[in-house]
Amino acid sequence: MDNTALLRRVLLEQAAHAMCLVCLKTGALLERNRMFDALFPDFTPDIRTFVQADSLKNSWQPMIIKQKNDALFQAKVIFFDQDSQTALVSFRRSGAWEYLAHAATEERLFDSFPAVAFIHDLNGVMLACNKAACEYMRIPRPELLGRNVSDLMPPKAVAALKELLDKSMLTATPINETFSYISDGDSEKTWMGAYIQPLMAADGGAVEAVLIMLRDISEQFLVEQRLATRDRLLQATSQAAQVLLSGGKDFADSMNEVLAILGKATDVDRVYVWSIHPSPNPEINSELHTTQLYEWSLGAEPQQDLDICTNRPVSEAIPTWIDTFMSGRCVNNLVKNMPVLEQEQLSPQGIISIMTAPIIFNGELWGFIGFDDCHSEYIWSELEENILRAAGMIVGAAIHNHRINDALEEANAQLAAAAEIARNLAEEAKQANEAKSDFLANMSHEIRTPMNAIMGILQMVLRMPISPRQAIQHLEKIDFSTKALLRIINDILDFSKIEAGMLDMEKIPFYVEDVIRGVIDLTKHRVEEKGLAMFFEKDPEIQGQYLGDPLRLSQVLTNLCTNATKFTSEGHITVAAKLQEKNDTEATLLFSVTDTGIGISPDQQQRIFSAFTQADTSITRRYGGTGLGLALCKKLTQLMGGDIWCESEADKGSTFSFSIRLGLVNSESRHDAQSRAFEELNVLIVESATTSRSKLYESLHSMGCRMLEKASTIDHALEKAGVADAGRRLI
């Protein structure tokens, strides 16, 4: 048979595909069929670039045609005549899996996809994969291709994956499920999410390959498992409470049902309740004893009513647990990690993991509830501990109520108290949030106010001609505003340092009267502006130098004096210092700042030392302030070894007192020299206000003045002056 006849016969046999007879010398198409015209209606592909020596195989090979927007086709050389350089070529459009395999081989697909993705044939031979697959299997891509998948993955993972693969292949449909395995040498399960997609042939026939995508979901699964366990425990605790409160069954049956609910929810092998009680034979052994009251077991040997569970001394039954229970903590551990004495007790019972929670009534240890796991290692989370502790409290309360009739009422009271605490905490949280919001609003106002004053005065000075006197007045206002702004910033920084534990207290020698006079000098400008009187009372026992932090003492007194000035519209302010206690190395001084201002109600007094809080929000709007000063004062006084408190009555004024501890310094007292300087003075005090007159008298007397006279009117003063000795100077 000649070549032409053979070609025609083959052409007829392959008529189901697009076919053509091509001359490789000229590239001309000698023959084509209708399927070829249908597949390539608008152009004729250059087949010579495809038909090369290495492609002369009777198998389908991929061919990308640029004119078809990089469409992927497959071509197969059916026959090639060497003499005439003619070839018979068959074409078909590639199927989905073939395109994926080709694109993955070219490294143009999947590499940006984070999940492990690969394609293998029906024999498990790897056809294509992405970078994530190479990293997961720890093998470079060239070494992966052509190898069997079962040789590349952990054996236990292969076994689990094969079950899903068989399921998908049986129905020829994709599946999206999870599986787990434990690799050799690991104790934790690895959870994988698997998507398996069978890939059909181009003609829609049988499955030719499989696309598999894997994602490690161990962390997500663990979180979901913990959440599911939490919900399961909460639901079981709720069910247990309902069973115990229903009271429709025999109490023992109810307890067995409750422990069964908790056992199934926790997936343990044994749940039990023990009581801790006085010794039944105190004359023999007076220590506390413990007895198992109820038990549920599944897959573990029951122990109820055995000698090891009845009237055992705690030093023998739970030697190391009793202190843990007394402190309100749980025992939550793997038996292999516990002390040897406990391992010797628990291991023979087949226990692998154990969790026991104390049951406490009215501050006293009543007993404990326990959960034994004999089939797995598990450490309960803190949240799960708390839920099981609550379950134990419910169970213990029910048993206690069964023994004592009024225990249920006590349990209800505890429940109501817990609800009230929760409400109070919620209310406190709400108030704290509101206080912080108010603080931010107040703080922005307090900072802007002096800043605006400074900027406004500077603008006015720059734009208008002013006299030297006006310049001094403006500079005084700027000085006042800058100091106010600095105080706010210092308060914020100091409070932050204290909260962070970074504020260091100095210990240097200083005179108390110097600090107080500095505070008075700092605040007297505002005091005089409001027409108030300010007095200083010093205990004569406060002599010499003390060792401490004068800056922080000044800061506390300045805050208190500033507040007193702010909230006092008429009357006076008195700063007092007294010696409260003294020994060989240190002294405790008591300071107070008293005003005749608006006062503070008892309810408000409980809140004023909290951060971001003022006695009343309306006060903030009227008087300003950050709500941080008194909280800072409290923390500073505590750092100086004392405390601060308030005594006040609304509309009658307030007294803020605080104590601090200071070290003693061996130095000469200035008291004697000061007293001698004042004792020869003859002083006449003229003041219409009785309180102010008395305060001035006490202040001068504390400074050493001994010749003092008081007058309430000008006439009275002139009368006193007239009878004074001519030889003495009258001030």
C-alpha cells in the first residue's frame, strides 16, 4: 500500500478530531477535515513549530496558540513520512485538568495561593504542584514531579487522605472536608482542611487526574474545639443546675444524673464529689478527713464506698492538694508531671490527666469536685477551670442543701450577690468609661484655656502699642497661664509615671516651712484676686530639717491649695502642719488644707480620689479642672508613706488632710533664731473677722511673737495704740 492510501485511511479513522495533512518544507496544508475548520475557523496555525523531532510521538502534547489568546490545545502526530516531509496531525482543545497541569508545570498558577495544591494522576503520580506544596513536603519542585504522592507525605496523613480521595472518586464529585493525623514523634494532632476535585477528560469522559488542595487548620481547629468545649461545659452546667433545682427525683438519682451530664460534657472517664470534714474519731486523729460522696464513671473502675474513698485523713488522701484548695486554686495537671507521691496514688487507677476544683462555702473549704481522664492528656484552660469550678459549686450547694434545709436559700443569696457584683462591676465600668470621656473633654479644655490666653495676649502685645505697666501686667498673665499649663502637664506625666511604677522619690534635706511658704507664694496671686485670706499654722514641734522629697510635698500642697482657692468664693484658706509621731529615725507629719468653700457631700467624698473623677460633673463645667489632681495627691502621699482623706460638709467648707513619713536630719533648728527675731516685736492685729483675727494671732504666735494685741475695729485699734508703751515699737 502506498503512502497516500495509508494517509487517507488514517484520516478516516481519526475523523472524530480536527485533523490536517501538512508539508513541513513549505508549511502548506495539503488536506484538512471539517473538524479542523470548526476548531480554527479564522486562521491557520503554523504547525511546523510544533512538529519537531522530539514531538514525533504517538501521544498528545500541549500546544499554546498565540492567535487564540494563549489558548491551550493538544496535538498528536498520527503519521510522519520522512521522504515527503509530510505529517498527519490531530488536534483537540485541552481539558480542565490538562490546562491546570500545564499551567502549574510552567509555574504560572497556584504559586501565590497559600494552601498546598497539587495534581496527580490516577496512580498517584505527581503531575504539578505549587510552592506551598514544595514547602509542605520539603522537596524541590523538580524532584516532586513524577513521584508518587504516597511517598511524599506522612504515612498517617496519606491514609487519612486516601479515605477522602476514595469517597470523591466513587461519586466523581468534589468534596471539602477535614482530617487529622499524628506524625511519628509528635504528641499533638495535625488537622488539615482538604478540597478534592476530580478532573475529567476533555471530552467529558472518565476522570483522568485529581486536584487536591490542603490547608493546615490545627490552630483554628484548636480554638474552635476550645470554644465548643466551653459551650458544652456551660450547657452542661446549666442542665445540672436545672436537674438539681427541679427536685422531682430522688436526690441520689439526681446527683448521678448531674455527674453523668458533666462527665459526658467533659469527655472524661470519672467524675466525683468529695467532702472535707472533721475527723470521725478526733480522739485518735484530730486532723481533717475527706470522703467521696458521689461518683460517675464510664470506662474506669468505680471507687464509690471503697476504703480508699471513706474517712481518709487529708494528709494521706490529698497531701499536696489541701493547701492548693485552701488558697482557692484548682489542681489541673498531667499525672506524669505531678510529684512522685501523687503519681504513686493516681497511676494505678489508670488516670492520665486530672482536674479537681475546690468547693468553698462562706470562705470555708467544704470539699472538691474531680474529673479523671484515663484515655488522653489534657490541660484545662483557665476559662474551663472556672466553668467546672462553678459546676462544682452548684453540685456542692445541692449536697449541702440536702443535708441542711436552709442551704438552698444561702445558695440563692450567693447567686444574687454574684449577680449584684456583676451589675456593680458593669456600672463601675460604665462610670469609668464616662469618667475617662469627661476627663478627655476637660483635659482638652484645661490645656486650651491657658494656651489661648498666652496666644491671645502675645497677639495683642505684638499688634498694639502698650505702656511698660501694661507690658508687666500682660507678662504676669502669661506667666500665670504658662504655670497653669505646666501644672496640668506635670500632673499627667507624674500620674503616668506612677501608674507605670517609674516615679522615683527623692530623699534630700529640706525645711517644711520653706515648702509651705513656697506653695503660699505660688497661690497667693489667685487668692488675693478672689479677696480671700490665707493662713499658715505650724506646730512648734516641727523644727529643723527633714529627709524626703520636697518637690512632691509641694506638689500635693499646691494641688490642695489650688482646689481650695478654686472652690472658695469668700472666707479664708488655712494651711497647717503638725507633728503626729516621731522616733529616733523618722517622723510622721500631718498636713491639712482647710477652706470655707462649697464643700463636698458624703457620697461625693468616696469618689474624689479616683482618677479622672470630680465630685460632680456640673462642677467641672463651672470651675474647670481635669479630675486628676486628687488622684495624683493620693498616690504621691502613699509613695511618701502616708495617706490622704477628706472631711467636708456641703456649703460649709472642706478640710483635706494627709500624712507623710520623713527621715530625721541632724541639723541646727532655725526655730530659736526666728523666735528671737520676733519675740521683741509688739504686734497689733486689726481684723474685723473673728476667724481671720484668730488665725493671724496663731500664725504670729507660732513664729515666736509673744507681745500680741487684737482689735476688731479702727477705733479699737487706735485705743490699743494709745495705751502702748512709748518705749516699744508697735507694728
